[in-house]
Amino acid sequence: MTKVIAKASNNALGLLVTNAGVLSLVQDSGRYGAFNLGLTNGGPADSLAFYWANRLCGNELNSTAIEINLGGLELTAQVDCVIAVTGAPMPLTINGRQRLLWQSFSVKAGDTIKLAYAPVGVRCYLAVAGGFVIKASFGSTATVCRESVGGLNGDKLAVNDVLPCHTMLRDDDKLKQLMLAEHQQPHYSNEVVLHTILSYQQRHFSAIEKKLFFANEYQVSKHWDRMGYRLQGRAVKADVKGILSEGICYGAVQIPADGQPIVLLNDRQTIGGYPKIGAVISTDCAKLAQLRQGDSVRFEPISMSKADNMFHLNLSRFNQTQLIPI
């Protein structure tokens, strides 16, 4: 992890928002332990890209960054700092000069940072060395607009917002900058496979319904956001229309009365009463969160033990991947 020397600005300077884009949100890794208050997790929809952005800046993985949805964010730096942008391939320019994603680089006070619109994928992440200095709400800076918590004002970024960050002091001639090798970078497409662990409520779905669920392809409907993705395809039939409301996990696949699956994500409600056929593993939820209307998904059954193995394999791969000095 890159080491940086930083000091907080007394005037709370940082990155000034000059165009907020479609939907730009302050996020850390999420708000946990507040379900009893009705507060959901929030956090980055694509956690892998979020963690890479922080790692490229030498930050703790939980450091506060910006999630940019679809694109359009424009910022003006008020301090010298180091940033990195990862995730969906949104064209990035600094002072009109094209720059690459998946690497860190220095930005000087007065520089203009612009992110255009992604041709594929939905979300990218902008981290700054030392993390943005945002006051936590209920233990986290993660923004959940529906609940008006987190971020600067419990809402998406707006023009003239200032995201306070650290001014970088260089004790060397040049602060070390890093990049993630191209072959290590995630690939974004318009179709993904969602590995799914069957729910304990699978008894409400016949063997034939489960086979057809896993055999058919679904498309992302027009109803997709950070709360969840409603899919379109062959209807799934349960032998009940509803259940007693209960807590809902990340990645839960709800089957409402119309039989069209809903995969619930970071900003999901804390409880719900639709039967759940299964739960998508966290790695694949991040991939789903990079899809948009009309993109395709297919569900694939997986055992709990295999899901655990995949999680630890992905974690090991992330921890062992070396960044390249540039």
C-alpha cells in the first residue's frame, strides 16, 4: 500500500462540484449494525472497483470515495491531491487531456476533472489519497438518499458542494503513483452469470420451477437502481403469494406476485414479505450493478461451500495482486 503524508486543510477545501452528473454519491464500504433502526447498508454497488480505487490511492479500503452513476460528474480541485478512478469505462479528462482509469495520478489546485458517460457499465469510483473527510452518520459516510443519511446532506452531490480532502505534502520529488495492469482489470459486458445459493424458502418452488428458473435468461427491466434490479423473463411460480415480513440479505432474489425476479442490492429495504428463491453471491451482485436496461442475466445454482471457496479465492486474488509503479 502506498504511503502518503497528508494534512487536513483548515479551510475544508477539497474538490468542488461544478456538474453533479446523473447521480453521484459519497460512499464508504457501508453502514452495518443499524438494521434495527430501519437503516440499510448503502455502500458501493460495485465493491471491487471501490476497493481498487482506494488501494490505488494508498488508502484504507473503507475510505470515503465518490460513486459516479452513468457519468457527467465535473470537479475542480481546490488543493493539490492524488486521485484514482476505477470501474465502468467513463472517459476521464484532466484539463481536457484524456487520462486512463485504474491508475493514480497527481492533480493540482485549479485542475478540472471531468467524467463523461460510460458506453458499457454503469458505475465508477473516484478516490483521493487520504480519503474524503466527511462526518459519519450512524457509523458510516455511505449515502442512502431514501433514508436521507450519509454523504454531505443525506443526498446526492449537487453543484457547489465541496468534498473536503487532504493536501498532499511531498517529502520526495514525486509522490509514488500506481496502476493496475490491464489484464487484472475487471471486464464489463452486457451479460453476466449470477451464482445463486438456494434459499431456505425454496420449498415454496417446485422442482420444475427451480429448473426453469436456472435454465432461462432474464433481461434487466426499466426498474433498476441501487435498491435492486427487477428482471423480465419467464415468470417464476411459488405456492404462496407472500410470507411474514423478515430481514433481507444482500443479493436476495425475491419473487413477487407477477413472478418476475427482483435481486436486492445495497439500498434494499431492511424487511420484506415476498418469498425468496435464493441469494446471489456478493461478487456477482457487483457485476449485476454494472448492468442497465436490456442487459441479460442468467442464474446458476451454487452450494454454500462453493460460494465460500469463491469468496476466499477472490479475496486472495485481490490481496495478492501487485500494483505497478508508474
